[in-house]
Amino acid sequence: MTDSSSSPPIITLLTDFGTHDYFVGAMKGVILSINPAVQIVDITHDISPQDIEGAAFSLLACYRDFPAGTTHVAVVDPGVGSSRRAIVVQCANQLFVGPDNGLFSWICEREGTHKARHVTNEAFLREHVSTTFHGRDVFAPIAAHLSNGTSPDELGPLVLDMVSLKALRPGVTSGMVEGRIIHIDRFGNCITNLTADHFRDGLGAGASLNINQQRVTGFREFFSQTKPRAEEKLFMILGSAGFIEIAAQNASAASILNVRRGDRVALRQAAKSTVRG
């Protein structure tokens, strides 16, 4: 899948490799050897080691910022060398290349439709495939060939049972929305899987978030906004990724709340109303 414009094809890279070692450079070398005209964009290589959910969130937060036809390579791969599948996913008019371990499931859930293929055609891999570095020997060459116009149909059969992470969508029971923290950023902001759509009466209209036996009631439009009740350290804010975050001005909300990713967040509405899941 390539963009019909005159711009060079784009391949993004997202890994847990860091930048201390040669891994990212090797992947770029393989890509450029196959398609020297490609534009490579680093999303991040600072995902915590083996943190599949962290990678899934980072890609979810930014894939829509890229033009149609972009190919995303995500390599956070604790199962490298095992029987786990290498896949290519067609979704949102973009391509996603990586291991079948749930990395792309939140994007597919959000978009609603996707098509995944198990890469079995070894003609699109490097001649010698290391059992410890599929980023270089499997995923990088696949992405490069796709950027050169190779159809995903040539890579292998359809996958109907792609591995999925725990669903992104919150649960709705008895007038309460039950969500969870899906990411904690480097500032300590707690990103939940709640969106503005879950606040029936609007953001800042009296709803509260209950987490770890604490209640968050304040809402701000930006981090430094002053509020009459200055004693409230914690507040809700609509983050740039489209999710409701729990934040604290110039402090770590995660530390104040003593929470971690996966912890439950309960949204209680100010008045009885039907909430949407």
C-alpha cells in the first residue's frame, strides 16, 4: 500500500531497543538497502523492555497523525524466535508490521475493520534469519518491500485469530462506567481508557473519578489553569491522545495516587443518566 502522491513512502519504527546498541541502525540499513527512497520516522525506541501494552498505547496515540499509506513497524517481541506469527495488518488505510502479540489490537478495535496476514513467504525476508533479531531480518525487510509496492496478499494467508490485548473499551454497569489506567507517561499523568463520550453531561459537569480509594472531581482544560479550589491537587484533563487523564500540576499524579497501569477507575455521573460504552 503506497500513497499515490509524489512524496516518498514513509516507514515508522517503534521498538524497545533503545539507542545504545546497534539494533535500530541495523533495521534502518536493511530498509534502505531495499528501498533507498523511503522516509524513516522514529516514533520511539524507549518503550520499556517487553512492554507490549506500552507499545500498543504509543502507536495508538499517534498512528492517525501519519498520512495514508504509511507503514508502521512495531517490534516489542518477547516471543522472538518462537512459533509466534509475523503479521501485516491493513487498517485505517495504513499498514502495520510486527509480531502477533497484541501490538495492533487496540488500533483494530478502534477502527472496527482490519485485515491481517501471516507472513509465510520467505522471499520477502533476509536470506539468513536470526532467531533473536526479527526486527532486522523479518519485519524491516517486509516493511521495505511493502513500501516498494508489494501487495500484502503476496506475503501469506489471512489471519482470523489475531492475538488481542484486553479490550480498550470500558465496561458500563448500573449507570457507572468502569475503566482502567492504560498508560502512565513520564510526567506521572495517568491516562485512562475513558473519553469525553463517556461523560453524558459534559466534561466538568460534576462527574467524578474514583481510583484507589480516592475521588477526583476537578476538571481543567490545560495543566496550569487556576481553579477556585486550589487545595485540589488532582484533576481530570482531556489529553492529546483523546483520553481522559488524571493529572497534578507540576507533580506526578501516579505517585500521589500510588497507582500503576491496569488499576481500575470508576466514573460516576453527577445525575442519573444513560451512559454510553
